Amino acid sequence: MANVTLRNVRKTYTGGFEAIKGVNVDVGDGQFCVLVGPSGCGKSTLLRMVAGLETVTGGEIDIGGKVVNQVEPADRDIAMVFQNYALYPHMSVFNNMAYGLRNRGMKEAEIKTRVEEAARVLELSAMLERKPRQLSGGQRQRVAMGRAIVRQPKVFLFDEPLSNLDAKLRIAMRVEIRKLQRRLNVTSIYVTHDQLEAMTLADILVVMNGGQVEQIGNPLAIYEKPATTFVASFIGAPPMNLMATRADEIKSQLGGSAGDAGILGIRPEDFVITDQTPAGGVALSLTVEAIERVGAETFVYGARAEEEQHVAATPGELPPGEIIVRIPGTEAPAIGEKIRVAAVRSKLHLFSGDGRKRVEA
Amino acid sequence: MQKQPIFRSKLLPYALVAPQLAIVLIFFYWPALQAVIQSFLLQDAFGLSTSFVWFENYVELFSEPAYFETIVRTFFFSFAIAASSLSVALLLAVMADKPLRGGAIYRTLLIWPYAVAPPVVGVLWVFMLHPSLGVLSRYLRAAGIEWNPLLDGDQAATLVILAAAWKQISYNFLFFLAGLAAIPKSVLEAAAIDGARPMRRFWTVTFPLLSPTIFFLLVVNIVYAFFDTFGIIDTMTRGGPGKSTETLVYKVYNDGLIGGNLGSSAAQSVILMIMVIVLTGIQFRFVERKVTY
């Protein structure tokens, strides 16, 4: 059991490209930390640095109170699950799991006990003699998990372990991984680009962008108070509606210290269709352009009415002027219909004009 | 799927494959057929009359202890050449596969020797190791080694094996490099995390995953050592001293073209032909089954 602490960790490649620009993360013993971000944000590189597969060019990586910057992967007492599982194709399932134990000189009897126990937990007992190519994707994934758990390491590292599975299996395995980690109580670091996976798995969520940490914290805390517009649009699906506004407008509408804000954010689920404007809140007139009905809920894509376009352009993923509204599945306006939506004061998120800072009103 | 013939004329497809077929027929099948026929014939000493003798050439060949010696020698040469060139090439490939500065230059240089023609290889090594001219010979003699491959059969054999193996290293190197590139990096990383040191990683992961490549190269190298070493042997030792470097192929040439015993020579080539068919058959069978690991 161990803490993992990253202190101002940096990675600069020989070409001068800075992949990791000083990251500080503290993962407590037995905690499940998820690194999330778009592709190329450096999350996998960071994980590989913890594993010892990439050199550290600055800062310190500390596992269990020991700086491991110069320690070989084998001696860090970690186990890793790779995206493509990285099973040994020429070895049986049993030998795949036993390999790491044999390398450490464990007795065959003990190896047999451990592998059979792991196989039982992962429902692989009937497949111990098979080769990886005779297994399905989900089974291979479980072998990769088994290979990690038989070692009983201090830290588990997961590099997008579910991204090669189909959607249904991915959800099932996500739950399995979380249950397993809780039961074994092993400190884990998990990399994913899927915000839903990140939200559901994490004790600590680290949102990364461009080699930097945008925000660290409890997933729900991040959802409720995103620190930047990047986090606001990355965490939560569909993404938060972001509208650039003029400071004086916001000031006149919301008053107080909100004057520093340049961007207003409202989550789709925080809108209600109503003709009233809540006190201190925001109301918008929309023309319905598209509707997605998914059963329990309905997503309404609307364009803001002309007179409401006091806001220039919308940053984030939305096209200019488009607003997503999430409403219960029982309601559905017609396409082309004009509706009025409103959000209460407490549901408004304000950010500085460059989107880098949250403004508390 | 379109199953209709694309060509309107019936003759055009035949005309298009004709040049290739002609080459194969004239330069491969015709001589092969000639050899088979020749192996059943016996000419008198002056070449005035030829008689059909059925399997007499073969019977005579197999009653000759010298022929068996040549077979054993050829197998020894093949084994030695294949083993040495494969192991050196594998070592070099593993080294060159590491991310090195200027790695591409090393790799290119290591592939170059393959472009050298076998007789030129022979000449190169002769120059280096000739008892009176060779640069290396002088050092060997200075080190107290009695080096004279012109008189010492074992030394001549060593020289031929050395030159032939050297020439083949590049080819093997190229295949090993490709084989190494096909091993997913993450598998080796997983092994590193699983606590396997570099040497153990090589023997328990890399080597087994290379086994299809190794098997393929083993067959190719044996075929090479059987047949393509002719040029090297001819320029270096001409099969001598004595018969110490005479392989099966060289004996075909020696007995037939030099010794004038066309019947026996043809019988030997037919035997060689059967050997190469068997080797190729083995190779195809295993390559198709991909040598399971």
C-alpha cells in the first residue's frame, strides 16, 4: 500500500517539445485517481512516467515515500494494464499471469494458488490453458487485469484499459474494475479520455489539457464548480453551454463582483422551460432547431433569438449561438417552435474572458 | 465479385505471360529435364558413344564413400554457416533496434554487404586471409598461429564458412529487424514491469516471438549454404585443399565440367534438386501454418 505523489513533474523531449509542464498530484493510499483529458494532453505520458517507461526530465515521482525517478519499472512494485492488453501471445493464460511471479522467484505452489485465485475472481478458470489469440476482447482484458492483481503490487496503473471494448462490455468492466479496486484497496491511477468513465471511477479526478493540470478534485466538486471553461466543457455530457458576454451586461444583470466575468456558462440540465425570469437568473429565447429524444430525457438544440445575441461568439464546442437544453423525456417542443428557457442564479458559472479562471459572484 | 474475363481476345493473356513462361521453360525446366535424362546415360571416355544405363550412375554414386563424405561436409557447412550468420545477425539486429542516435546509418551499413556478389566476397576474404598477401594473416602469424588455408583443410573450411556467413548476415539482419519491429512495444514494456531483466526479457519474450522468423531464415540459410556458396568456394579454394571445401554443388561442377563425368554429375544434380524441393516444401508448409508460438 502506498501514496503516489507527483511534485512539479516535467517531461521535455529532446526536440524541445514540452509534453508535461509541471504537474502536482497527490494520490492517497488506496485512492482511485483518474487522469482525464483530450488526446495529446499528456495523460498517458504522465502515467508511463509513473510506471518508469518514460524518463522524468524534471520534478519528482514519489511512490510510498520513496523518490523513484531513477528506479527501474521492475523495482517500483507497480502493475500496469495496457490499452492493447500487451499479453504475451506465445504464453497460455496461466503463464501470462504467472510470468511476473516467476521473474520474482516465487515458488510454483504459491504461484498456482495466486493465479487460480485471480482466475476465479475474474471468471477465467476454464481458460487457463488457452492462448491469448483464442480469447475474446473482454477475456483478454480480464487476463490483463489478472496479470496485474496476482502480483499484489503497491500501485495499479491503467492506460485506457477499456477503450478497445464495445460499449456494453465497457460499462460492465468499469463497474468490475471499481469493485475490484475497492476490495483490494490498492492505490490506482487510471488514464482515460472518456469523461463518463472518469466521473464514475474517480476518487480524485485530474483534468489535464496541453500538458498541464486544469483542475484536481472530487468528480462532483469539479462538475459543480469547474475551474476553467475547458473543464466546464470537458466534464459533463452534453457539454456546458458557454456564452461570451460583455462585462457591463453581466454586471448590470447579476451585479456585484461578477463584473470581471467575460464568459457565462450554464449546463443543459440546469435550464427549465418557463416564461418567467428568475430573480438574479438568466432567461433566453430560443428557436428549436433539433431534438434528440433518448427516453428518460430529451435534448433540445436551439438557436438564440436575434435580439438576445448580445453575446459575440460561443467558445467551447458549440457553434455560435447554439444552446443545448436537457429536459425530461416526457416533454418535447416542436422543431421551429419558439421557447423561453431560464436558469436560476445558483446554476450560473462565470469565467474570466480568456476562460482560464472561474469568477465567484 | 467480377468473374468475367477482362480480356476480349483469348490470345492476349497468353501472349502477356509468354515471355515469363519462356524464360522459366528455357532456363529452368529444360536444363532440369536435361539433367534428369543425362543422369540415366553413360558416355565413353572419348565422348564418342552414349548408352542408356538406367540407375547405374546413381548406384555408383552411392557406392562411393567420397560422396557420403561430401554430403556430411555439406551438411556441416550449412549448419555452421546458418548458425553463425543467424546468431550474429540476431545480435546485431537487437542492438540496432534500440533507439540510437544515427540508428538509420548503422542499419543501412549493416545491410550493405548483401549487395556484394558472392565471388567478390570470396576475393575480399582471400585478400584479407591469404597466407602470403593477407593483412589478417600477418597478424595471425604474429600471434603465433600457423595460418595457411592453402595447405590446411580445416583452415580453408573455416575461411569458406566465415566468408559465406558474413555475406548472409545482412539478409538475416534485415529480416530480424522486421521481426523485431513486429513485436508490440507494449509487450516488452509489460515484461519489464513484470520484473524481467533485459536478458530474461529477450529469451522469454523476444526470442519466442521471433521463432517464425528464425525458422524461415534457417531454411533460407540452409538453401543458401547448399547452393549459393558456389561462387565463394570457387574464388577462394576451388574445393581444396584436397576435398576439404568441396560441397555437393561444387562436386557437381568438379565432376561434370572439370572431370568430364557428365552422367554422375547429372545424377548428383538430380539429387540436389530433390533436396531443394524437400526444403522448399518444408518451408512452404511451415510458413503457411505460421509456426505457432
